[in-house]
Amino acid sequence: MTASSTPRRAALVFIFVTALLDILALGIVIPVLPDLVKGFVGGDNARAAHMVGVFGTLFAAMQFLFSPLIGALSDRFGRRPILLISCFGLGIDYLLMAVAPTLGWLVLGRIVSGITAASFTTASAYVADVTPAEKRAAGFGMLGAAFGLGFIVGPAAGGLLGGISPRLPFWVAGGLSLLNACYGLFVLPESLPADRRGAFSWRRANPLGAFALLRGAPGMLGLGGIVWLYYLAHEALNNAFVIYVNDRYGWGSETVGLTLATVGICSTVVQGGLVGRVVKRLGARRTLMLGLVAGAGGFAVFGTADVGAAFLCGIPLVALWGMVGPAVQSMMSAQVEATEQGLLQGTLVSIRGITGMIGPVLFTTVLADSVGPLAMLPHGSPYLLASLLLVAALVLTFLVTRPRTAVA
């Protein structure tokens, strides 16, 4: 290992730990948030379900609005201060939710969480700063692995802690975030030198202005469309899974939990250990197309499986679909300057915020029309729709990434 690669690897390890702790903190509160909300609405399940949906929409809206701003600020002032402010802000917000006396305070907490959780934007830009272009897919895959691992461990820990007190997971999440922020205060180096920073512009730091970045290089707008289809298809997993497998296969909470953990573990292995090797061997474009084919096939298996055992056969394919994110992210990162990496990552998170507002309504509506005796759509329609979205992304990939022939 060369002298220059040693600090780079140490920085990547810290960013992995930062991302893992942030996602772990987010995951810890998932199992207990509905129960905490129920306590504020007198135990009314219908009102609680409505408010949880509102929380999810608010969180996605904050990601959409503030991710480009946070990314642009990191381009101007460096990654380190923005990461630390986000971590400290997230920790303080969890502590606020732990002591929230009313539902209004809890709503405020979720809004602040949506803003400060955009630290993933800066973490991705940090990876782009310290990683050569040919190795960025592996670096982004590392962040994806942290995301998957955090959502395996976090909800399980949150369920155990919530059995003691519904507010305890918020205290633990806040403590983890603040501990991580303190650790970074003493350990994290800056990745973006002052001479590589760009000027800040409010015109570009808002979501609509940030999307102008996608028109700045050949194929970037098409790649943005692929990202949008990828994230939208992902919402099928988040919003249809539990009710779908319960209705079609009769799975209880234990089987659901084990299946989700299996999906998370397989995805973590692919993104943390496989994607870098595949990109090195096949290139980012072929890896992207391979991942989309696998994802479309996996969702097709989910949507057509008549028995639970057949459904499980789709998990390895959906795990391989996890190569798509790092591959397309690395392709887009190579198209922009160092002074725009933060803005690019913020734009990508903003795209995810849009799908986070659209996806729950879309896939739960399709699900509602495909279950029960009055179903108007075939069983498995949410996953068949997700498969079609990935087929569309595959066609778009072929069109926007094919080699251009020079014209004399």
C-alpha cells in the first residue's frame, strides 16, 4: 500500500462508519415510531397510520428540498464541516423526539431529521473526492453496504429497545449520532482542498436549479432518468412487501423479518464486496445493464411466484440489482468537476426524495387493487410494475450510454 492510499483508505473507513451509524440510528426508530404516535392520538390505529404516512412524506420532502443545498454548501465550505453539522443536528433532533411532549413536536422532529439525514449527500461527495474515477463504483457500493447493514441491525435493535420503552430507541439513536459526530470532530480529515472548492449559488442550490446540472454534460439527463426509475422501483419493496406476502403466502411477522434480513444481507454482500470487482471486469455500463436485468427478473419472480418458496428465488436477483446504484453514480460522478460533486450527490438524493413522495401512493394503490375478493389487477401487480420500470430503465441505459460514433 502506498503512502497516499493509506489515508484514503482510513478516510473511507470513517465514512463507512459514519454512514452505518447514521442509518443504524434511523433504523432503530422505525419499529417504535407508530407506537409513539399512537400514544399521542389516543391509541387510534387509523389516525396513527395516517400520521405515519404524513411523517414519511415530510421526510422525503425535506430530502428533496434540502439535499441540493447541503451538497452545494459542501462544495463551497468543504465536506468535513457539513458532515459534522449534519451528525450533530441529527443527534440533537433524536433527543428532541425522545422528550417530545406533543405530536406537533414529533412532527417538527421528523422535519429536522429529513434535513439533517441528508448527510448521505456529503458522504457520497467525500467518497468521490478521495477515490479515483475507476474505483468510485466500489466506494459508492461501500456506502450502499452501510445502508443495508444499518437497516438489518437497526430495526432489530429498535424492536428490542422499544420493548423496554417506546422512547428509549430515540435516546439511543441520538447518542449514536452525537458519539459519531464527536468521533469525527477529532478524526475526520477534510477531503476537498480550498483550491478545488466552487462558489455557492442559491440559483443552483435549490432543487429545480440543481437539476440544471443534469443538462451540463452529454447523457447526464438520461442517467438522471435511470436513477429516477431505479429509486421509484425500490419503493415497491418498502411499501408493498409486508401486506403482499401476508395476503398471498400467509407469512407472519417472524417470516417477514427473516426474509427482509436475508434481502439486506445479500444486498450488503453485493454492494460491499462484489460491485467493485464486477465494474473492474465489465465496466460501469455493462454492470449497470446487468444489474437492471437482474432487478427486472427478480421483481418478475416476486410478482409471479405462486408459493413462498418460489418468491425466495427472486432474492438473489434483487440483491444483484444493488449494483445499479453504484454503477450509475460512478458514471455521473465522472462527468462533473470536483467543485460540483456535492451538488451532484445532492441532486441524486433530491431525485430519491421525489420518488419517496410518489412511490408510497403509487404502489399501495396498485397493491390495494390487486388483493382481496374485489381485486381488479393480477396478484403481484406492484412487483410486476417495478419490473416494467426497470425494463424501461434498461432501454434508457442502452440509448444514453451507447458509444457515439464520431462524424467527420
